[in-house]
Amino acid sequence: MKKIIIVEIFLVIMSGCLTTTTNQYDEPRFYNINIYQAKESLDEKLEETILDVRSHDEYASGHLKDAMNIPLQDFNKTDVMKELDKIPKNNFILIYSNDSRSAQASQILIDRGFTLVYNMEDGITAWIDAGFEIVK
């Protein structure tokens, strides 16, 4: 019972900390979260997909643990989209880069029917600056 109450409090607090982008009809599109919210979500060990949308060279220089590298410029490729479509539409998806590519990729996934898309708006540079773990 205590665990349920703690989870409910956490969800209420997190809902007040998130910003969403909206379209002209005020429909939620994707959530912008900072690096601390992203780390907290990843530490919860939820069913998640982490997408690094930077280039292969950028990915090789360091990335979040368990992140899949799908460069934004590859999102228009049929085989890439087929792979993305294998991810359950209601999975938690964290997308990051070091610039606006993650927001663009987030919107593409929302347009494909994904519902829990989170853009780490501070990017990998802020993640590294905070001393959080990356792998090579």
C-alpha cells in the first residue's frame, strides 16, 4: 500500500515537471524532460527504449548505456522504420542527441503512433557535464 502511494506521489510530482509540445489543436505531442528526470526514469528500470539519434561517429564517442543508435537522417529509410515499428507503441522511449535532432525524431515517432516519447532536451553534453555514466 505504501509503495502504491509513493508511486502515485512520484507521478503527480513528475507530471508537474514535464513540458509538452503541442500542435494547434492542443494535442500532446511528446514530452521534454531534463537530464535529471531522464536519469530518474532510467534508474526506475522501466520497460524502455533509448534512442541516440546522433551520427554513428558521435555515438561511438560515448552514449547512454543500452542506447540504440539510429541517426535522424536514417529515419526515412524503410528498413529503419520497420525496426522502429517493432517497438510497442506504449513503451517509454527516451530520445537524445546534442541538438534539435532529438525533438525532430520525437515528433516523427509521435506521428507514427508512439505515445510515451520523451525528448531529453538538455542532450548528451549536459548528461556528461553532470557526471552521469556513458559507455563507448
